[in-house]
Amino acid sequence: MSKPLITSSCDITWTEQDTPVSQHFDDIYFSNHDGLAESRYVFLQHNGLPKAWHDHPRPYFTIIETGFGTGLNFLATWQAFEQAHSDVVQRLYFTSFEKYPLDVSVLKRAHQVWPELSAYSEQLCAQYQPIASGCHRFVLAQGRVILDLWLGDIHEMLPQLPASVQADAWFLDGFSPAKNESMWQESLFEQMAQHAHGQTTFATFTAVGRISRALQTVGFNVYKAQGFGQKREMLYGSTQGHFNSTQTSLPARASQAQEKTASIAVIGAGIATGQILLSLEQREGFADVFCADAEVAQAASGNTQAAVYPLLSADDPILSAWFIQAFSFGLRRIASLQSMQKFAAQFQGVLQLAFDAASQAKLDKIGQCFTAAEFVQQVDAEQAQSVSGVALKQGGLWFPQAGWVCPQEMTQACFKQTQAHHHLYTNTSIECFKRDEQGLWWLWDSQQHCYGPYATLILANGSQVTEFEQTDTLPMRPVRGQVSQAMSLGELSELKTVLCAKGYLTPRYQNQHCFGASYSHHLNTLAFSQLEQDENCTKIEQSFTQSTWAQNMRIVDGADRVSVRMTTRDHLPYIGHVLHAEVLQRAEQDLTVLQETSEIEQGLYMLSGLGSRGFTTAALAAEMLVSQIYGEPVPSSKEHLQKLHPHRIFIRKQSRKQKK
């Protein structure tokens, strides 16, 4: 994978027709004559769109594009999709790659040439922010149009595209082969074949002979057509007729997805489940939800305030990339949810501050690795004091887009928004579940009531996720956390940002400030602990030793809240299907068993291990999980999917064994 943050961008000039020109490639982004007409002619017409959307055998259609550029092809396709009003294809997935992402101001100026695209451009530009490498999912048109924008070199990114992303149509774009030779390599066409099925089409503006031959070599029928404008010829074609693919046929994949999403059960009623329900609603899905408490969001998701900011590491680019992508997607989903449901949240930034020489050195190292100012900035004590509103004597990292949410209110908002897409069983503690001979799941609660059958079962019950025999060997650790409250008095009442050092401290909400939290493995009680409250106070005092407001904080007696969060050793959640013991036994001899084992046959999934950053990562984690369940494009790299797999430790161990 590339470095976590994108630092490369194209220098742009403009023609008299207001067409952007890349100085790096010395080429225009689209035709001076009429870029929109060119896009429609080359990529839509010669991929058989929109007709294909009316004849498609499954409810979503996937396009893969090489070269996002100004997003013109995407906007033109989105417009055509909206106007087609297909009764068959309900969702459009548009996967695009871009090594040199343009600034949003360039996109806005380029799009002004076509007023008819303004409504689509506004939605895209409101979300568009090219910061980190890897995959970024943008949910548009109330979930009917989904853009997966992969930032980075296509020869690094495309091999990371999950196998589930199979193109129904390829938009083979990018600057001309003569000026962008590094992109138009044989490996590109080999990857095209890897992500194609027996009915995949393609179109490209170029008619270069070596491109035609390369496409034929990997299994595409290739034809020539009149080019657009002054271009003499272009290429288009399909795999139909002689494509040598190991992929199953399109109708078969569609029917399998329909079977496994016919009935879904989710155990748990915290933020993980809330986000799962939002992703299901986007797909018109429905689930039965089992909540052990009288109301939702009563465990770790019931706290008053939670910080939303990414975990960064100067030494682990994979971890950093995951958290950056999750943070960005999470912010977009929070904004979307807030437009429909009310809950307390404030995004005036998060300060991650040094409290000793070692932490200062760590933050300095991180700051040198991540240089996108709109995402994170290194600040000194004076700057930190200015943005926070309180006296500070140390600097650190400033996340201007970050902030806090009220966990309980946000979780409840998720359930309220999706109430038509789930049935909630409260006071129902599921004690066990079993799979019958037909591969369906049956659940039993503490009163021995039985529920089912379900084709898909999702475990999202936080710290209790390992209490089942199917999951009790997973290396996860529940951790007790006690959060304290301080009165909002004097200078402290002026705090505008979340402060994170040894502990954390939030801005005022309901005339109080949350701080803490303790970190204890003593789980025999959830009762208040004076010792842990004292530890929370000590963390604040030691973090801000020279700030009088920190030494004079007044505690709200009786306001502490205790909950248990599930953690993992590598700080990454568990997302994906839980494998049966017999499958793992066979995989000890041959790891390909895991690749060949159908998730549909398993039907058991989990989303857990969110730790202390659940409100940063749960949205993307849920979207990834539901995408896997539906057999749809997953917004993640293969590398991240393996890093987040519930059995990742087993997979790594077996991989090392088999390499010896």
C-alpha cells in the first residue's frame, strides 16, 4: 500500500474553453469540444448504458474506472442512472482510481461548464476530500449511487481491490497512452480480467494497437468505432462468448446474495448495531435485533460524550490508513444522520497533546508523517491555547475536523432512523445459537424462547461477544472503563475542543465535562470505584500540570458511569465472518480453504472490538460488513480485510507456516 496520506496532486492550467489541463501529463482532462458529450458517447453508449440497467440480473450495477480526474464520467453516469428509472438496478456502484486527485475547487470550476450537472456536482463536492490513500466510499442520492474512490497509483491499488468487486462495465479512461504510459501497462489489463465476469463490457477513447491486443490477450472481444470529435477511432467490447473466467455466472451470484439476506438477526443494541442498521436501510434490508436491556445504548454506547478522531501511528501505515478512512466516512455518515435525526454533537476539533518528553517525541514523529493541514496540524502551546479556549502549556496535534458526539443520543438516532427496517426485541438476552441442517440459524434466550430461522446472524454485542461457544477462543479482551464528570465552572467552561493527553477531557455539555477514562481488567463489578475516579483526576492533573483550571476542577459526585468495552491487541476491530471450527481445522493444512469457503454457507458474522474509538470506526466497519453479507463491492483493500478479519491471527500464523 502507498503512504497513508496523499501528497501528490496535479498542477492545473485552463484552456480558453475552461478545460483543465494537467501540467504533469501535458494533456487535457476532457474534450475541448464537449467533454460531457464525449463521456456519454464513449463510456455510456459503448457500454450499452442505460439499456443494461433494465436487463441486469441483480439489484446493483458495478462500474470500474481508470482515472477519476474531474469526476465528469461519474457525474454523467449518475445523471443517466437517475433518468433511466430502472426497475431492476436499485444501486449504482462506481469504483474509480486516481493517483493525482484534484482539489475540490478545481472540480467545482470544471463542472460549471455543464449547468445540467450542478445538482450532482453539489452533492459530490460537499463530500469530496482527497486526503488519504486507499478506498473512500461516498454515499450519494440517498444510497442509490455509491462512489468508491481509490487514491494512489493504480498498479498498487487495483491489486488490492477485493475479489467481490466485479465490473459489469469498465471505463478505461486516463490520459492518453502516449503521455501516461506508466498506467497503460499489461498488468492493468490482467487486473481488468480478474475483475470481470462473463458479461462484462468495456469502452475507451483510445484505439492504440497495443491496447487492443492486450485486451484481446486477457479475454475481451475488441471492436473499433468512430471516435468522438476529431478522434478517428475508439475501442469497445465485452467478454461475452469466450471469456475464460473462474467467476460464477452473474445470475448465480445474485441469487446467492438474495438467499443470505432474506432473514437477518443482530445480537446487540449499541453503536455497532446502529450503524449496521443504517447500512441495511440503505439496501432496503430488514433485521431482527436482540437487546439484553430494556432500551438500546445502555452499555458502552450509553456514555454522555465520546471523542471522534483517528488513531495515527508513524510506524504502522496500514493502521493509520484504516483509521483515516474510517474517520472520514464516519464524519460523512454523522452529517447525514444529523440531517434526519437530532443528537448532540460538536465538531470544533480535537487536540492530542504531549504530557512528557516521550509523548512529545511520538507526536512530533506523527506530525512529520502526516502533512495535510486540513486533516491534522502540528501546533505549539500558543496555538493549542488559541484553538482550545483554555490555558495550555504544551503543544501537539490538532485535528480541526474532529470533535465529540453524545453516544447514547447518536445510537438512539440510528435506531429511530431505521425503525421501519428492524424489529427490536428488548430484555432479550441471547444465550446460544445453533445452525440446522439447512444452514439456518436458531437463537435461544435466557428464558429458553426460540427465535428463527435466520439465514444470517451478526454478533455485535460488544464486551459479551465472546460468551458463545462459536467465539469463545477469539483473542479479545473486555476492559472496564469509568468516566467521571466535572462541573463547568470558570475557565474550564470556555473549553471548545476535546483535549487528549494521559486522559481525555471534553467541552461542556449539559453544564458538565466528561473526563477519564479508567482502564481496568477487574470486571467482577460495574459499581462506582473511588480509586478509578481518583485515577481519572490524576490523569488530568498530570496532563496539564501548569494549568490552574486543571488543578481546580470540581467533581460531580455520583455522576461517574462505568461500562465495559471490547478491545483487541492491535487496536483494530473484528469485521467479517466467523468460521466454524471444522473449517479452521482444514485450513491448518491448506489456507486456500478460507478463500474457497463461501461466506453464504457460514452465515455467521461479527462486528466487535471497537475499543475506545467506536464512534470513529463503527460506520465504516458496518458498511464493510453489510457489503460482504450482500456480496456487493466492499469499501476496503484486501490488506485491510485481512487485518480486520476475526481470524486474522490464525491466518497470519498459518501463512507463516506455509511459507516455510
